[in-house]
Amino acid sequence: QNPSKEIVKIFDNIVKKPETEDQRTKQKAWDKKNPPTWPLELY
């Protein structure tokens, strides 16, 4: 089991584009409140 693969999987799920403008707005608000904890070079 490769932990970095798990991180990439999580990252892939997070960056999937929300379908609607409302979801995008919520996602942006969420991102501001919860800054990413993965290495910044991935971001």
C-alpha cells in the first residue's frame, strides 16, 4: 500500500469540478475555511 497514492486519490476527489455555480461557491468557501493539508506543490 502506497500512502502517496491514497493522497493523490483524495486530491483527485477534491479537485473534481462541482456541477453548479452554487456548489462552486460553497466549495470556495470551504477551501477558505479548510486550507489544504497536502503538500503545496500538489496544489
